[in-house]
Amino acid sequence: MRIADRVVAKIAAHAAREALDVLPTGAAPPHANVIVHHEVARVRVSLELDYPSDIGGQCAAVRHQVVQRVEALAGMEVPEVAVQVERLHSAQTRGAAQGRTQ
């Protein structure tokens, strides 16, 4: 049985979302890119986080959840999960942006 890369990517993106307590207001949901070779998945997850927060802790939680879910649901080994933080959302910048739009 072969599972398409895009299916594994959806599993990984959903797992990343599960790992985050809450998405920042206005943030895009996590997105994943996957390369599968011989039942081994290499995953790159892009996400946006609140600032200030424990960025390292959140990235570690995302890595752990992605590995667990891809192994459980797709039956693939996941030796590598790269987490890329695309953007940080702070309450201060949200307030400034809302002030400009009113």
C-alpha cells in the first residue's frame, strides 16, 4: 500500500494544529510539506505563533505530535520534523493593526 505524500502532509498539519493550545488571532493554520521514501516520512511544518510565548516548547510539542500521529495513522517512520515559524503574532501588533482599521 502506498500513501500519497499529500495525505501524509494533511495528517502532519492536523497533528501540528492539535499540538498547539490555541492559534493566534488571524493566524493561518499550520501547513506541512512531506517527502516519503520507502515508508519514511521527512516532514516540514510551517506555522504561526503568539508572542511572547514558549516558542521552543511549542515547536517541541509540534514535533512530538507529528511523529506520533504520522506513525500511528500512516504507519511510517518519521526521523525528522523541521518546524518553521513563519510569523509571530503579538497582542501589541494586533492592537495597532486594529487601531489602523477602525
